[in-house]
Amino acid sequence: MDEKYVKYALIFKALSDANRLLIIDSLMSGECCACRILDQLQITQPTLSHHMKILSDNNIVNVRKDGKWMYYSLNCAKFAEIKEVLELFSKQSSVKMKEYPC
């Protein structure tokens, strides 16, 4: 299997959780600390750490440590990549549907 599809599958899997989408939505306004995300989502710190590890491992969020605080921000380059993939699939889907109508 083409390695890029494995990579895309991991990214989409990381995005397929409602809590992680809420975290991303929270980060749309800019960088924030873990404590602010915890307050907004009302989840435990270990649960937040689990979600942030998945998002950071897939380069969806950037992590910055300042003393004892962790700060998170969106990786805009990764979102541009995701957008390109979705646009590519959308274009290919339109062409294939015209060629092979069901």
C-alpha cells in the first residue's frame, strides 16, 4: 500500500474523535495552555494528555513548554495539507462519478 495513504489514514483517525475536534476548535482562536482547554472541555488531565499526544504525534498541533505549562497551537501547514488531500479526493471523485455512474 502507498505510504501516503497510511499517513492520511492516521491523520483522519486522529481527527475522528469529538473531543479532539473540540480541542481543535478551541485552538482556532490561537495558542492556549492545557489548563484553558481543560476548563473548556471539562475532561480530566490524563484524558487531555492522551488526546494531545495523538494530535501532536500526527503534527496536527504544535506543543510548546514554558516552565510547568504546556501550550498548544494548530499546525497550519498540516491543515493546508489535509485540505489539499480532501480537494484531490473531491476532484477525483467528481471525474470518476461522471465516468462510472452508479
